[in-house]
Amino acid sequence: MITQLVITDLTRMQHGHVCIAGYDKNQNCIRLVQPPPGVSELSIIDGHQATVFPFAVVEVNLLQHRPDPPHIEDHLYDPPSLRFLRRAQEDRKQTILGWSLFQTVTELFGQPILHDPGYYIPAGSGVRSLGTIIPHAIKQVEYKEGFEGAWDYRIIFKDGESWYNLKITDLTWHYYRDRLRATGREPQEIASDLTQMLKHRSVFLRIGLSRGWIKFPGRCFLQINGIHTLPDYLAGSNFVDLMGVSRG
């Protein structure tokens, strides 16, 4: 079925792969999935231009709905059919994010959030795996070297009820922070500046759920799939505009 989507999530995964999600004209959330190893980051770049990025409107042929609770949004699609149409208008961004806006993280996922280690819900449960939160407070952006030299990107924020410390998997945010680090600035300084930037803008966080992994196969951990601000901290650029730096 040929469908138009406005993209809201472009999530960094392992080994150069990405997760793509957006909304159709009926405000249904659609995640585009392929059999393993998944969607390659290179497949959404044409020359020096991104064909898929947040608030791009794309056309795609959806083949089959493959819900896997809590990831009920999964759809198989025909990769060659995916094509860029246009950018969503700037004044439409807040409306688009409002289609999936919830007051709390618990309301978003429709069930209690379990904790320790991390924040998660059990695999096989839940009414959705993606949604939007406007944080009531942002305490801190974290940017530090983590396990085996990989860089750890996090935000500590509060919704209407609780504080969360969640890993950032937003592909563009990773490139943005790598670009800042390439200028020679210290990670602690970058984290401080980004904390202040978010505190002085309207922030919309796209909260998603991971898949189960080897250590905790029955847990779907909360993560931040997208960081959107008004005004736009990217000033209209996308991940391709930020490429060319080392990836942590």
C-alpha cells in the first residue's frame, strides 16, 4: 500500500543501521522494518543529500503490518519504494508532534515503568512503543565515555511525575555532538552548553523502547529516539550536513 509518512524518528542502531518511524495522514504511527540486519544508514543517503530525516515527508510502499508488542507499529516495506517528497512546513512541526503527545511516560506506554537497572517494560506487553513527552524539567545532558570506549549520551529529565535518566539514540543528535567534539572542545563543556540550550527552548522528546538484548531478553528499555526543539537547534540541517566527523 503506497503511503505518505512524515518522519519523526531516525534512531541510531548498531553496525551502521537505523530505525525509521513516522505518522501517516490518519496520525497512525508507522515504523519501517526490514529483516536482519535492518535498514542501512547509507540507504537513506542519495549523493550528499538525506532522503529520510525528521520532518521529511516520504512516500513508501507498506507490505505487511508485523506487530510485536510493545512494538505494535512495525511494518515491512519495499525499500526501493522509499522516496523523499518534501519537508514539512516549520509551523507544522508542533502539530505533528502533538499527535502523539502524552503528559507522562507511564501514560505513554500505558503501564508502570519498571526500574533497576535502567527503565523498562516487559516484552510482550504495552500499547505502543513510541510517543512524545514535553519534559517539565531538564536537569542535565550527559556526555561521557562509556563502556569499551563508546560515548554515552543521556538526558536527565522530569515528566509530570518522575525523573528519568535515558540514553539518547537520536542519530542526528549523535552527529551533532560529534561535530562539537571535533572542534576540540571537552565533553563536559559540550554537555553543559547543551544542557543550557535545552533549558532555554521548547523541548519535545520522542521516547521509544529498545528490543530485548542478550543480557535482558525480556526487557524493552526506554530510550530517547528523537530530540526536537523550538526553535530548531539544528537550524534546518540534518544528519548528512553533520557528517564527516569521527563517530563515538
